[in-house]
Amino acid sequence: MLPEQTLSRFLLLPELKLTHVIPVSRSGGIYNAEKVSDFEVCPKCASKCDKIYDRRWITVRDEPIRGKYVILKIRKRRFFCKKCQKPFTEPISGVRGRGQQKDFAVLCCGLLRTSST
């Protein structure tokens, strides 16, 4: 298994797919990821939505892992609900909003612990 694949299994949540790695000297790297689902459920009316009308990048900075800085850039899709005529951005567990993300290292360790039992 390649080092990038090993780190992506540790770093990313199960719903994210690693798309690109940009090494930044020896001090860390930038990891680009996106969600792998085909559709999302509208948070207002709970209908299935698959019409994407925009994409945007969000940046999540985490604590250093083994002394290396980690910057996770997630490409989030914006959907438009046909039923209620409202736009919404796809949710990603662990990322709640601007500046309110959970610690990904702690979150991933918790996921690893629960999946190994």
C-alpha cells in the first residue's frame, strides 16, 4: 500500500475520497478530497436531490500528525432541491461550519476504535 493511501485511510472519513496530495516541503502536506455519494437529502424537506449547481472548496486545518502539518481541502457540492426550491451544501460529518470543525485526528481515532471491535 502506498504511503498516501495509508495516510488517507487514517486521515479521511469514510465518506471522503482522496483526490490529490500536494507535499509542502518536509513540514506536511495539503490533501484534497471530495465526498463520494451520488445524491444528498434536502435538510429542509427531506427529499432526494441529485442536481448539483455549484462546487466550492473548504479548508480544514488540523493538529500536526507526527510533527507534520495537515491541511485538508474538501470540495463540497451545492445542490438545488426541486421540491422546496432551496439550495443547500452537502453535509460532511465532523465539519459543522465556518471555524467549527471537530478535531479530525480524534474523530478518526474514534472511528478506527469502533470499526476494529
